[in-house]
Amino acid sequence: MDTKQSSRSILSFFIPFLIAYLGSKGIFYYFSFEYSLFSDPFDIQKLLIDFSVFIVLFYGGTILVKYFIGSKNKPA
């Protein structure tokens, strides 16, 4: 596998993950939302909120990464 392709595939996962992680932490801090899956009692509503925010931010980050990587590859 090409090293350029390998680093691109790593970045296409790592950058959206970082956006989702930091974005969800910021959103939860702003709204004073706290839920820890392993230490708090199980609450399906809080679990769905937690996962949904992360997934939406991850998806948005994936779209941004594809847009910027795709615009770099287009010839001028």
C-alpha cells in the first residue's frame, strides 16, 4: 500500500474522531450534560443523546475531511 494512501486513510478516520470527541465534550460542557456509561446508572435516553451527538459530529467531520482531501486532489 502506498504510504500517501495509508496516511490519508488514517487521517480520514482520526480527524473526524477528534472533531467528534472534542465537539461532543464542548457541547456537553455548554449544556451541563453529564453521563458516564460505566459509573452512572443505565439511562437509555442519556445514552442515546451521548451516542447521537458523537455520531452526528463524526459524520460531519467525515464530510469535511472528504471535501478538503477531494479539493486537494483536483487539478487546477
